[in-house]
Amino acid sequence: MRAQGLQHQDQDINQSGVREVFFHAEQWLARPRDWIFPFFANPQNLEQITPGWLRFKVLTRFPMEMKVGVKIDYQWRVHGFPLRWTSEITVWEPPFRFIDEQRRGPYRKWMHEHRFEERDGGTLCIDNVRYAAPGGGWAHWLFVDQDVRRIFEFRRKRLSEILVGSPPPEPDQD
């Protein structure tokens, strides 16, 4: 089993000559996958697990059925600059995984795979992100790398507080 909160990064040059970064993070949560997945599948929960310094807000109105093709709009601030972001769900396989990809936003590319594996009586949450920073390697080195790591570290702490700090729901009584 991998260590709690494991993160690593690799870089690659894609066919267009753009430097892409692969970011990987894992977190084990002591709750069943069928309880964890719905939390991640609800975009409104992103506001709870995103650092306040980003002033992140989901603009899309909910509830809506999550499925391939759903687009979600957000606004946030990065280093004082207001930004808009639109992501699209390109893979939807509950309760195992889903992928969201940036359709409009600050990155040249952003593809985030969320995977959920039953492990040791809980759920291993795996994030695989492939992105290309605006401004290339210098921008990545100066800002983006540190920001991505800070965001995922905050998220790791908040998920533990929110999802493990509360008891799992009672099973349905049919």
C-alpha cells in the first residue's frame, strides 16, 4: 500500500512541443467507496475542499444529473487575477472513476482523473492530473507547481476532516 497523502510529479513534452506535467496524489479514507464517491461526484462540494485564498465558487446551478458531457462553470482568483473555468465530464463510471477536462480556463491543458478503489476497509482516492501551465516552464516553476501542491495538500486535510471526522451514514433499511 502506498503512503497516506502520497504526491509526485513528472514532466513530459507532448507531440505539439508543449511541456505537460503529470501530478499524482493518493489519500486513503476510512469510509466505503459507495459513501465517498457521491461526495466527489457533487461539484458543489468543491467549494468546501478548495483553499479560501482562491475564492473558488461554482457558478453552475444544481442539482443536475452527472454524466459524460456535463459542463460545469467556476470562478476563482489566482494571485489576485479573477479567472473563469469551464470543465467537462469526459468519463463517468460511478463509483469507480470520472474524468473532468478544462474546456475554458487558464491552463493550456487540464485533465483530472478521479479514481476510487476499495482498500483495507476504506477507499483509496487517487488523483491523476495532466496539465500544461500557461506561460510554459517558467510559470510552472514560479507559480503553478507550488499552487497545485498547496491546493491538493489543503484538499487532503479537508477531506479527512469532512469525510472521516463524521460517522458514515446508516445503511438503508428496506
